[in-house]
Amino acid sequence: MIMDMDYGRRPARRHFLPPALRAPLEARTFREFGYLLLSLPISIIMFTWSVVMVSLGAGLLITFLGIPVLAAGLAGCRALGAMERVRARALLNLDVPAPQPVRAKSPMGWVGGVLKSGVSWRHLLYSLFHFPWAVFAFCVSLVLWVNGWALLTYPLWQWVFPTYTDQEGIQLYGDDAHRFYLDSPFEITVTALVGLIITLGTPWIIRGMAHVDRGLVVGLLGPSRLEERVSELESDRGVVVDTSAADLRRIERDLHDGAQARLVALAMDLGLAKEKLTEDPGAAARMVDEAHGEVKVALQELRDLARGIHPAVLTDRGLDAALSSVASRCTVPVQVEVDLPGRPVPAIEGIAYFTVSELLQNVSKHSGANRAGVDVWRAQDRLMLQVTDNGRGGASAADGSGLAGLAERLDAVDGILVVDSPRGGPTTITAELPWRA
């Protein structure tokens, strides 16, 4: 995932000057200005390398040598692109992940992989297209920045010019008949004001040109959308596998520690009752009665376990009835409103059910609320779930929390979990799932 590590993520500091006045002195302006200055020499190197190696490789294609030379040129572009990503991370606060490297078991396989890789050719395009842009950005930013500060500070250094016929200052115009100098107080003041305007406007021009560079880096030096999607799906598959394994371990633990242990104890009690049936019928009857109670408890545990795997009411009657059943077991009053035009596919329906179920469990255990609400509706191609309570708030989806695990489960199916829970409450947790009918 490409991240723009923007400045808004840093703790906000109170400034007494508006952004337009403090922009020329901000560190961001100097970093981006430095990036534009460095772009020219670096782009010259990249452009020269690309043109020389591609021309040489294309010229040698009539022989076998052209193929490895062209592959070496593309590999060099990828290496230079890696340097550009590091430079963008340091000066533009832009974090672009590296594309997948070319993996091969033999040198010829590596050559073929480099030539067939779209990433390699996009790095070549960056090397070619970035050069004219770097020349333009270098000239514009340097001229504006230097001239703006020079004119702004002109009253401080205009005395360095030699005096000609009682004239002192920058000569704007001159010939044999007439010369014009910036030397009067009015002219010096106007010059400084022009410099102030240029100095205040240049940072925004620099930022605009830096955004163009950001677009080039993201579009040509980052992984392709297909690669990002494949990587995301691989990550989601790992989350799904881990979640399934955790659910299987939970079911096994519940069976082993709950119903299975009760059934083993029940079998032992019935065996003892059978032995006492002829000797002490009264004691045997009491033991059978206790065993009957154990059977009821074991059946209830098995029902709860089956409901936790997939409730029958969800399959038979849908989300409305299933969520109403969950709400009835919550320790606080819950108002459920479900407005759906139909039923989503069973997989999405099951995820929605368990999401609301876990959120209501959190309300019961941690919120301290005395009322809660569940709203379910469809918004275009998304299934929306919202659970609210009037508790103490402070819920967080930070790493390590139960909500973080729930967010990972939703993310595995292209879902989203948004938590709004200020200290003191109320809490509103919204989940989005793809709608598939």
C-alpha cells in the first residue's frame, strides 16, 4: 500500500502566523525545494543511462548480445528507481513500497523476467519522462526562490553596488542617454514588496511541482495495481486461514473442556448408578436425577456451540431474526432495525451476524451502557452495520484489541470497520461489507 506520510499525521502545533506567511520558513518547503534541486543532476544520470543502454541494446539486437544489454539497462533503471523511492521518502514524506523483484533460477531466466516485467519498462519511462520535467522544475523553483529572497532583502544589501553620479543600487536600464537605478526609498520599498509577494507565493508553486513528482513516483516507480491487489489478497488469505484455525481451536477447546467433559462425567455417574440400582435404589435414583441435569447442561452447551458456528435462525429467517435473537441475549436493552431489500450471500450474511454479535458482547462486558442500538441497511453496493451505545466510550481498534482482530476479519473480504468512541461516550461503530445478493 502506497502511503503519503502527510504532515497532518504529526501532532498539531499552535501557530500564530497564517500558513501563507509561515510557508517560506517551514521545513517542508526547504525539503521539497531540495528535492527539486537534486532532481536535475539525478535525472541527467537516469536519462543518460536509459538512452545509452536502450540504444546500445536495440542496436545489438541483430546479435544475441542485445538482449542481455537491454536487460541490464532495465535493471539499472530499477536500481535508480529504488534510489528515487528512498529520496521521495526522505524529502517528500512519500512511502512507496518496492515492486516485487525478478526471481529466476538461471541467468537467462532472469533476463527474460526483467524484459517481461512491466515494472522494468515503467522505470524506463520514468527515467525518460522525468528529465524534461526536472529541468523545468529546477529552473522555475531556483529562479523564483533566489529572486524572491534577493528582492525581499534588497534594502539590506543594495549598498554593495558602486556609486555612479550619485546613483546607487541595481541598474534596471541604461544606455548612453539614460540610466535607471533602484535607489530611492520608494523604489527600494516597491522592490522589497515585489520580493515579498514572490517569496510568499514560491512555496506554493514548489509544493505544486512536488505533487507532480509524487504522482510520477507513485505511478511509475511503485508496484502496479495488479501487484498490490495480489499482495492484498495474499495477506487477506493469510488472515482468513489464521481466523479459521483460531475458530477450530476454540471449538475444539470448548468441546474438550465443556460438553465432552460433562459427557464423560455423565457416563461415569450412570455407571455408578447402574451398580447401585440393586443395592440402593434410592441412591441410584438420585444419581440418575443428577445425570439428567448434567445432560440438560451438556445439551445447552452444544446448542450454544452450534449457534456460535452458524445459527439455524440465520439460515432459516435471515439477519433480522438472527440479530434480534442476539440482542435478546445482551445484558442491556438493544433496539434492532434491519432495512434490507433482500438477503446477501450466506458468507457475507454470516460475517455480518458475527460482527454484530461480537460488538454486542463488547457492549455487555466493557461499555457500562444502559441501552444500545443496531442498524443494518444497504447503501448501493455495500452492506452497512452500525452498533451504538451510550456507555463510557474509549473503545479503540488499536493493535492487540478485539476490535483490531474484527477489523482484520472484515478487511479480508474488502470490509471496513470505523470506530468513533470518545472518552465519556457515546460509542458508534460502523462496519461496511460488500453486498452480494
